[in-house]
Amino acid sequence: MNQQAVTPGGPQGGSSTMKWLLIVLVIVIVLGGGYLLWTKYGGGTSTATASPPPVASVKASPSATVSPTAQTS
């Protein structure tokens, strides 16, 4: 009796699907890595502008004045 191993999806179906999934996975990895490198090393003009740090404003308020008093003994 001649018996052959049966693979899901026919003799070619499973390996073909696996091949396409592997190709898609490689494309996603390459595109994702390229995007990360592009954002890290600034592959173009940046839309963000540097703004100066905020300056704290100090408003002088009138302070109580101490007037010397004469002490007599």
C-alpha cells in the first residue's frame, strides 16, 4: 500500500500560505525599522520649533518697613 503524508490545505496550500505570511512579516519589519530610523535621525525637515524656556516673573510687593524706636532706660 502506498501512503503519503497529508498536509492541511493540500500538498501546496499550507506552504504557500506560510510563504506569504513570512513575506508580509519581513516587509512589516523592514518598514517598521526604516520608520524608526527615520524618526530617530531626522530624515527630513522637522515641524517642531524650539521655544525659549519660560521666564518666571517676580513682582515686587511692598514690604513692611521697620522703623527704629528709641529706647530710653
